[in-house]
Amino acid sequence: MLSRLTTSSSLRRFSSTAKGSYDYIIIGAGSAGATIAHRLVKDAGASVLLIENGSSHYGSWDWWKINMPAALTFNLADAKYNWDFYTVPQKHMDGRRLHQPRGRALGGSSSLNAMAYVRGHALDYERWAKEIGEGGDAWSYRNILPYYRKAQSHQAGESTYRGGSGPLTVTQRRTKAVEAINQAFVLAGEQAGYPRTDDMNGFQQEGFGPMDMTVTPDGKRASTWECYLKPLMHPQTPEDEAAGKRLKLISNEMAVRLLFDKTKVVGVETIASPKPKKGGGFYSETSGVTEKHVAKSEVILCAGAVGSPQLLMLSGIGNAKDLERHGVPVLLDKPMVGENLQDHLEFYVQYLSQLPCSLYPWAATIPGLGLLSKYAYRQPWRAIQAGILWMLAGRGIGSSNHFEVGGFIRSRENMPHPDLQYHFIPGIVTGQLDFLAEHGYQAHCGTMRPTSRGTVQLSSGSALDAPLIDPNFLATEEDRRDLRAGLRLTVDIMEQQALQEFKRERYAPLLNLNLDSDEEVDAWIRASSHSGYHLSCTCAMGKVVDAEGRVKGVENLRVADASIMPSMTSGNLNAPTIMMAELLADRIRGEAPLPPEEASWYEPPNWKTSQR
């Protein structure tokens, strides 16, 4: 059994082979890893070894589950492309264990997520500049905006805020079958007294309007595999072909520890990825062969907010007492590794509709059939028609993530920028994955800058065992207060005149919930809220790494993913993660920063005295 992969005595029980050396080794071919690999081989002419634990969907029978935007729920409960983690029981949420899917595929979570492209607010980055300390000014808004533009190719073209020629495709979509209910939600936000915004990622985040998504113009998921890696692995130009020859991509390979020469990182040790367990972790069957890969310049961890701190700890970098308890030799006592975990928590306010306005005819399936339920559509002719239209023309129901509209508002006065986010879905989702077999609609509401802090810790000294993930949701009264306000504000929006022609009755929370009772509202939130799947901040800049992602106390080791955020941005995290990777790729290459963009942002005129 491979029970202690990090200890020197256990490693001697396995045969080890040495592979070639590369300028850089990147662990994780996800949102950050794919981006950095692309830039290093194409722009810097470096040789890169990119190691991914998961497999490729390219050429597989189920390729459509990743490529089709509307099929996004298929992989959230399937360990094939998913780490499929769960939290430890949450003591402030009635002991519930919340699901934490993470991408285990080429493209990482960008191949698994809901494709919402949300940059956050300008003031998030102004805050980062202060939180990071030395070198933090590089992360201020005007300094990071050029990297958002560098990454992006927006269908609306280039502007002060948007990019027009980057690798990452960003679009807005309007699906005719559900457009009426989507636009009614935006109008309801305006009727409730909030502004409209046509570009949540531009000058004004606050308000209601269309949402950007990482979907290509021909209706495919624009993952970092699709946009950054596939052009190199399947080149269409001589330039991409030359760059691709400098990239060695290994999938189905698990990094088990970093290799050191004293305090200098020289490479990584891997094994063939074992069979994943449902609920996180891996079975112990293994060939017993480890391989060593050598880096001439740096090893770059892009394994995410769970994987990056886990690999650091398995390699002896972390809280010394915890490492010793698991039999891991201590290289560097660094207590903040795995600390500062942050995540978004959200709930769904749902209404049944008296009009045929939703995705139900295409999406609802028959429960109780085990694995077949996901394919047992109640109206299979509609699902088949939608699938054929998407495959042949990239259009129709299948070509959208169906987060086509949303909103950002402030939960209270004296709040300088929005702290509540809305995703709107033209349908009712039960258990996060399945559609109710009735017409309806729902608004996801979550707080964006929670004050609760959690941890990622080792459960053992083995890389095969899932770490202990504890977001510590709702640990602070401020978080509970903000979600209380969020529920009441959401019901107010959903009861506006624009939605009355659709409204049959409220489905969740039930009508007998007393919205005026803090006790009843808190109980419903504890029982009904879900993770937004936005784990971050576990190797924070200023604490574990410096402003360029270099791990303090060792040489030639960098972390470059959502784990190095000092605090969460106000919204989904995929777009910020790609931006960070673009910026850090320049730092790794020794390039001068892009010139700052002289852009401004919206400030509500009455924010000190009014909630809206």
C-alpha cells in the first residue's frame, strides 16, 4: 500500500525512474497552469513539463459533457473529471458536509465550472494592494486590468475594459426560449430600485443586466484547455506547432512530493494516477513506480486552493506540529499554509411559474434510476433535438450556460461596492444538479466577501487521502447578518411587478417561513445554502508567498493559482485566476509589467447613507 508517500523510508519501497529535465515544471493543467504553460512555451521559448492528475476528454465518448455549456451539471457529481471533495461537517450549518467539486481534467475547473466570467470589483484589487504589503501595488486595479484585457477576446470587441484578441473567448448569449423570463428578472431588479448595467466587468458592476460567459461564438465551453492548450497540442499555425514542441503534457499523473536540494526545489516526484474514490481521495492500488522530473529553473504549483497547499504540506512545508503528527519530515515550518481558506456561500430563491418559460422541457429527468437518471429525460425528443442542433450548428438550448442575466447589489448602507451577487436560472434546480419537472425560475444569492475563515489540512501523510476541507461557513455574525439581508432583499426583487405574470407560487423558501424572524431565516439558511465552489486564499500573497507567487523560505518554487489570493474577489473566481496567471507568467519570464490602464469605476453617489 502507498500509505506514506512523503516520507523517505516509504519512498525507498518503490522503484524510481528519472525523466528528462525542463526549464519549468507546472503542477496542474487547470485555469492557471494551462495559461502559464501557454505563455512560457509560446512567448518565452521555454521548455515546460505540464503534469495533470486528471485525464483528457478530447476524443472520449463523453467529450460533449465538457464541451456543451448546458451539460455542465453532468460532471459535478462524477469523479471521472472531478476531485469530488466534500467539506468536513460544518458546525455552523447543522453539521452538514457540503460538496466541493474541483476540476480533475485538462483545463481543470474551467472544464467543470458554470462558465460565468466575472472579474470582481475594482476595489477588490485596491484592497489586495494593501493586504499583500511589499510589491502589492502590482495587484492594484489599474495594474491588473491590462492582464484581463490581454487574456480576453470579447465578442463586443476591444475597449478600455475589454480585450479583443486574447486567447480566452468571452460572449453574451440570449436563448430565445427563455429570454422572456430572463429579461423580466432584470426589469424586476430595476423596479426594486437598482440600476441597470450592461457590462458588469467594465465601469459599473452594480446593477442588473446580461452576464458574460466563457463560451465560444460557436457554442462551446471556452476552457483553458480549449483556449490555451489545444492550439498548441493540435496546432493550426507554424508558430503554435513550434511552441507545442516545447510543451510536454502528461495527464493521469499524480504529483506526490516536491524534490529538494537543501532549500532549493529541483523537481517533483509522481506516480500514475490511481482510481479516484467517490467523495474524494484515491484507492491505494498503484504500480509502485515513482518517477522524478527535474526542473532547471522553477517548479510552479497550479493545483488550486486545495491541491497546492496539500502538496506543500506533503513535501514538508507547513505547520510543523501538524506535519509531525502525520509523519511528514518538516522542511520549513510555515503555519499559514492551508490557513485563510475562503469560499462563497449561496442559497436559491425559487418560484413555480404559471407560464411555460423555463428549461424544464429540455432538462428535467426521471429520478430513481441510478446512473441512468441523468439520461432519462422526461421529454427525450426535446433533449435529442437540442443535442443535434448544438452538435451540428453550435446553437440552441445546448449552447448556453443559462446564467445569461444576473446582478450585483449592496446589502446595506455604508457599503462602498456590491457584496451580494445574483445568478438567475430559468428553471428550478433541486440538490444543485437536477431540474424540477415543472416550469419555474430561481435566483442564486450569495455574499461575496465573507469574513469567516477556514482551513485545508492533511488527513494523513499520504497523497492518496483527501485533505480535510473546512470553510468554516457562517462562523461570524457578520456573515449571518449579510445572508439574512440577502434573503429578504431577494424575495423583494422576485415579488416585483415584472415577474407577476409568471409567478404561480414561491417554491423555496416555503411561504410559511417568517421572513421577519431572524431565527427562522437563519435556520433556513443553515439548512439550504450551498457552496459556490470558489475555494481560495490558502497560500495567500503576503503570508505564504510574495507578490510574485514565490514561496517564502525556499528557492525556485512558486504558487500561481486561486490559493494565493489574499482575499476573495467579489464574484466568480475563474476570470481572476486566469488574469493572475497572465500577470505571473510575465513575472516568471522577467518581463516588465504591462503599462497600467487609466480606467475609473462607478461609485454609488449615496452609498454611505442608502442601501440602494
